[in-house]
Amino acid sequence: MKRAGNLDVRVLRIFEAVAASGSLSTAAKELGVTQSAVSQALFQVEAILETAVFDRTHRPFKLTAAGIALSRRARLIVDDMDRLVAHVRDADLASRPAIRVGMIDSFAATAGPAIVKKITTSASQLLLWSGLANSHAQALLNRQLDLIVTSDTLEDVDNIVRRSIFTEPFIIVAARSRAEEFENADLNALVSSQPLIRFSARSHFGAMIERYLRRSAHSPRPYLEMDSSDVVMAMVAADLGWTITTPLCLLQGRAYMPQLVAFPLPGAPFSRTIYQLSRQGEYEDMAENCFQVSRNVLETEIFPLVRSLVPWLRNSIALS
């Protein structure tokens, strides 16, 4: 008899699938292999055992006495191997760090899903928070989060690792029905004649826009003020006013894109940079992995999508 060691788990798994179904084609479909591979595996089993394990004169196939004896042990061996593989994988997963991540809404809603899908392969558990940058910053300092993706660099805080991910310009978004009124319009004229839908000044994003307007000596009258990009885009799409935002925020509200049009922001250049912040000396490998994954997702998935929506942006949105 040939060495029994050649009777490996793979051929036993195939044998068991045929024994359960009585059909080569059904077993092949169940295991995701070719029918030829199933036939070869059964030939190997019978060659090693030097006896037939199936009575092929019946359809579906029936086990011979030797096949019945083999099946009793083969099922146990296959089940044991499956448990062994699961145990090893669980042990590997348990050795990976749990990571708690905060992302601003516009980043979480656009790049977030692809990033999470990639980094969960190297973390045992991922806790993701989205929301305002201010709450994430406090959570990082309070050790409730391990790293955050934000536009707030916390410059006055020591022992923070700051990784610059990408930069994007601020733009104007208006209802498409008013495109002619906004094309080549002066910012002062827009502020004076059209209602501005603001992002809440409670957010770091909204506060940045308010500072820009003050420095530019513009004072829009109070009107609508929102926290969420998609709500702002919904209001603009309904022709309730215009807004100052960024390409990523526009992408977050892309469901309304058929009713929207984007223009460059008139006046002095104005942009924001998105950073990844983490605590120095903690989860360094994971933080670097998250940073590299974020940049890859932006460059390969998000930037091309933004440029397809707003072709004139070209290279205005780019990795830092």
C-alpha cells in the first residue's frame, strides 16, 4: 500500500463531499473545484487504499464497505482540521491590536468604508467614531480614541504625531438653476445678494470658514446653519442659498449633485489640510499603516471620483 500520508485532508474533504451528495458534479460545485479535480482525488484515495470506496454502478454513487469505514473517520479528521484552522486564526486575530479611530464626517462618509475594509485585516477590533473634529480631539486627549483624522492639528498639544494626508481647496456650491449668476461672480456681490448657508461655527470646519470671511471683510447675514455636509447640500439643491465648502464635503452630498454646480472660491486662496493625529509612542505601526492606507484610498478611489464630478479641480486636490 502506498504511504498513508498521501491521503491528505484535501482529498478526504473531496471524498466526503462526494459521499454526501453521491455526485461528482455536485461535489465539485460545492467545493469550487473542477469535476476533473474531484475525479483525480477519488482515484488517489482508491489507489492509496488499494480498494474501491464507491460503487459506481449506482446513481447516485453508493459507498462500499471500505468507503463507509473511511467516511466514519474522514469526517472526524476534516472537522478536526477545520477547528484547528479556526483556532490558529483566532489566536492570530487576538494578537493584533484593537484600534479606536475618529474621522470627521466628510472623510468617514467618503474614504472611510474603503479604509476600514483594508485596516481591519491588521486589527483584532476596530471602533470608528465619526462626527465633529472638536469632539475627536478631546477624545484623543482623553485616551478614548487612539488616532483621529481631522483638520485640527492641536498645535498647542505636546507628544502628538501629526501626519499630513491631503489638501483640498474651498469652493462655492450653488443650485444648478443659478449657475449663470455664480459664474465669475465676485464674493462680495454673492455675500450681499445671495443667502449663505453656513456650516456650524461649533465645528472646526465652520470656524475656518467664518475666520476666512472675517479676514476678507465679508459679513453675511445670519441664515441657515448646519453641522452635516449632506444636509447643507440638500438645502443648496433646494435653492435655499449657496455655500462655501470643499470637494470632499461635496462628494459626501453627491446624491444631490444633479441639482448642484461648483465654482472656484473667488478671492484669496483658501484650503484645508486633513491630518492623521496619534499619541507619540503608541500603536506606531498601526498608525503608519492607517496613514498609508488612507493615502492609497484617496489617490486611487476618492480623487478620481471628485475630479469626475468637478473636472476643473484637476490637481487642486492632492496628497500632501
